[in-house]
Amino acid sequence: MNIRRSAPAAVAVVALVAATATASVSHAPVRYPPGAKAADTAVPLMGWNSWNLFGCNVNEHDVEAEADALVSSGLAARGYRTVTVDDCWFDPRRAPDGSLRADPQRFPHGMAALGRFLHARGLRFGIYESPNARTCAQFAGTYRGSTGSLGHETQDARTFASWGVDFLKYDWCATDSDPQRQVNAFARMRDALRATGRSIVYAINPNSDVAGAVPGPTVDWSPLANQVRTTNDVIPAWRTRLGRLGDQGIGEALEQAPAPTTPGVASDMDMLVVGFIGVSPAEARTQVAMWSMFGSPLIATNDITRMSTGISKLLGDPLLIAIDQDPSAPARRVGQAWVRRLSDGRLAVAFVDDSPRPVRLGATPSALGWTGPAPTVAGAWGAPPRPASRGSGPNWRRTTPRCSS
Ligand code: GLA
């Protein structure tokens, strides 16, 4: 069988019949404090996160509207169920007893009420914190205070559990990346979450604000967390040309892929930026398709209340979601193709090209590792020919939301 694509900035994903593969393991020379995770899952998270749309202006009214839209659009039924309030949800001063509390102006009903709102709709509640003294917005000087969890791990984990939190995004937010210090810090919150007795999915980002490195792919984080960030921040652009250590476009994040991964931890290529100005339809399709090929979490960040039918269909594409949620190892490069051997025996194949002129891409079944009789194409998905947009580049500001509708 031959697969042919001839379209710039296009991606095709095809499922065939094949055998399964095993994942590779990378070990770093660090000591892991013994302990178990609070939740036992490596299935890539699906949901929505407040950061790209609202930044530090996040408030309960907007989050609840996005949550309702996840349900009414049908995306929640497709799996987008974890609603995460990212940075800046908190009062920049802890309470007199040292506990975290919601920002009183933007979350007047408090975080427990938000958790109840989400749970009543069958959704899950995600929240954000940092293992260091300051969260990333505080570290960057765009939000007041110093309310990171350093020294408050047990207290904060208990607070989250009492609010009904189901997912924690724990963001490094410091310039150094000593692997042992990172492992110890991430283990402290792992143990604190576990001690609450509540099942809380734990996602770590070892990269944020680290100078001169992206440590996420370099250490085996699987004893510590359910999910690990392996890229820097992805913003609504195809390329930013800021280099690997700056904010990246979709295309640049893909060039790092597949990030090294270990069984038992999902490799997080950062949030989806589909639905934002600066991302063309072909680029949007490429991001969801390739994030699925790599088994990355699918975290929408666009305005769900005003999204187009096209974006809704893309996010809810059953073939891509099935590929994403499959427990198999992420895609690997085979010639011009990206290939992922799915656990049910099918083979997912993708081609990506962003060259300015149409090119011919192809692969034979044997080159893809297929050894059985003539395969059947179970599903095929692609993008129409369209020149690659270069996006809005480094001028994009995450605190000034502009969604395409
Ligand atoms: C870092 C993370 C982002 C976001 C911001 C919040 O940059 O990588 O995903 O959480 O912090 O400040």
C-alpha cells in the first residue's frame, strides 16, 4: 500500500493493522525518595486550561462558562473533562494560618465552590502551584506575592484535597535545574498528595523559567508524577524563531519530538493553541494530530464558549482521540513518516510537511514495519492544501486573549 500526500503544512493520519511495540526507558543518575503517587494513571489528560485565554485575569465566572461550554459542545463527553485553573487563582497573601486561599475578587465563592460546580457537571477540578517560593507569574513579576508551595507542601495538598481538587499542575518556576533538587521537590508534593488519601493526578513541569535547559526530557520522572512537560511553552504560532529555550510555535515543538518518555508517565508537549488567532486551520489540525501521535495530553485553551464548528470537530475527532489515549509508546520517525504502533494491533501513520512548495510524501507498508497481508486503511484524516502561515510570532502575549471564532 502507498500513502501519498502533496500539501504544504498538511498532515495525514492513517490507521492500519500491525503489531505492538515497547517503550524506551531513560534513567538519570538521581536518587528517588521512596513513595507512591496519589493517582495511578499514565493516560494523557484531556481537558481545558485557563492560562492561554485568561492569563492572570482568570475568574470563576469565566471558568464556569468554559466548563459549561465543554459540556454543551459535547467535548466533555469526548473526554475533555479536567478543567484547570492555572496561575494567579490565589490571594497573593496566605491566610494567617499559612493556608492558601482564592483571590477574593476573582473567585468570591472560593475554590471549593468551583470544585462543586465542576463535579456537578461530571467534570474534574485542576489547580496550579509551584514547588518553589513563587509561581511562574510571581517569579516573572506579573503577579504579586510569594505563595509557592515551598515549605507548605503538606498544608497545600490538604487544602487542595478539601476543595475536591482532582489534578495538580506543579510548575518549577526557578532558574536552576539541579536534577536531585527537582526530584526531591517534586517528591515532596507527590508524598503530600498521597497522604491526603484523595486520588489527585499529578503533572510536573521541570522546565519553567529554567535558564539554558529544558530538563523535562532528560530525567526519568516516572516514579514521581503521572505527567511531565517535555517542551517549553507553546504559543499560538507555527514558529517563533526564539530557539528551543524560548516560547515555541507548534512546528518548533514538533521538531523536538518525540520527546524521550518512560512507561508510567505521559509526556506533555504543552497545551493546545488551536482556536487562537495566529494558528491556521492546517496548523491547528497538525497540532491535534501530532500531539495525539505522541500521546501528549490534549488540553484545549481556546474560548470554548465561542469556538467555531471546525475547532469543535477537530478537538472532538474520535480517531485522533483514540490514538492519543492509546497506551502504546509514542510515534517514532520512519523515513518521511511518523509511526505509532497501537495496542490493538493497528498502525497509526502521519506525515507532516511545512515546506513552501507542495512535496510528495510516501511510504510502503513494509517500510512502515508492516509484515502481514495487504493492510486495510481503517481511517484517514488530512488537511486541504494551504500555504503555511507563520503565525503571530514572538509578539504574541498570553495575557491578551484573542481567539478566532
Ligand atoms: C509557565 C508554564 C505555563 C503556565 C505559566 C503560568 O510558563 O509553562 O504553562 O502555567 O507558567 O505562569
